[in-house]
Amino acid sequence: MADRSVFPTTHATYLETLLGDEGDNVGRGGVGAQKQAQDAAERARAAREHVMQRYAEPLEVFVKGSSLARLGEPRELVHGFFASRLSDAEYLRAWPRSGMRFRRWLMNGMLFYGQGIARDRARAQDRGSNAPAELLDARPGTGAAAEQDFERAWALAVVREATARAEDELAREGRSDDFDIFRRHAIDGQPYAVFAAEVGRMPQQCAGATRLVAQRVRARLAEVLREEGVPEAELDDEIARVRGVL
């Protein structure tokens, strides 16, 4: 997992941080400028890894359910998209100007990438290419089902990220037992009475631990959504939307 320390937990998303660092280096020389450039490059690398980790699976699900799948293997198409777009830091910097949720912006980017592949293959056919006609005839598009699959896969990804952050936080506080209780009840579906004695607590205490961890997970989910560009006033609605999709 990419180093989370490079991703701020406020409205200043990791992409906005990346935007600011380049301007700070303009006109400066010497060792200090080199260090700043290295730091900016490291943050850019971490941002790319973060995006790929969170969005590779949702985008693969999206490609698989849409006519983009006719262009090739979903995983290869998504990897090609990342290699083509994320290698240019300006691509990520363009997102805040779009006014879109980051996930929707990436999904549109995936569509545009597929359209470019289809155009290139059509041009190759016009030049007498020997590529299979049925492959060149692919025309990318999407439907409601593919978008719903993408939203569900994205929701699972952000909930997993929020849960992992909460687990790490509780471990640093020496409260891993609380998370284990939460996992066994909320994730594995075990009744408190089944394992309460094993963890040395009463069922009511286990319920209290589950509520505490659930609050942590929700707080970390809000953190993840802020990183996606969700305004504070819309967080509750977006969290409810995530729950509704799952």
C-alpha cells in the first residue's frame, strides 16, 4: 500500500498538494531546490500508486461490463490507460478543474482512452492493416449496468481503505482487540455470545467495541471521500450513497 502520510486528510487532496509543490520550486536553485524536486516527484509517484491501487479493480469491472471489453482484456486495457495517462502529472492536475467526482472523471478518462484505441485501429484498417476486422469494429461505450458495477466496485474499494485505516489507527493505540471484535461480528457475522468469553468481555462490552470501531471506520470513510473531492456539506449523503450501493 502507498505511504498514507503523503495524503492529507483535509480538503486539500493529494492532487491539490501535488499542484502546489511544482510552483514552490520555480526560480529556486541549489541543493534546496533539488530536495524539493525530489520530494515533489515522490509525492507524484505515491499519488499514482494510490490511484492505481484504489481504481484498478473498479475500472476493470467497468471495462468488463461495457463494450470496451471488445477492445481487449480488461486488466490490460486498464493498465494501458494508467501507463498512458498517469505518466503525465498534468493529467492528474486537470481533475480539480473538471468539477467532477474523481471516480467519474477517471471513468470518463477510461472511455476516452478506449475511443482512442478504437480510432487508431480503424485508421490502421484503412491503411490496409491485417488486424482482425471484428476487433477493429469495436466501438466503445457504456451502459447503466456497467456504471452500476463500477460504482459498487468503487464503494467496496473505499470501504476497504477506510476499514484498513481504522484498523491501523486502533493498532497504534493498542486496541487491536476492539477491531477483532468488530471484524468477527460486523464482517464475519458472528453473534457476540459466540466469542465474548473467548475475548474476555461481556456481550454488551463487545457491542460497545463494535460501535466504537464502526465510528472510526465512518470517520476514515469521510476522510477517503474528502480525498475524492467530496465537499464537507455533501459527506453524509455520499456516505449514505456508498452504503446504498453495497
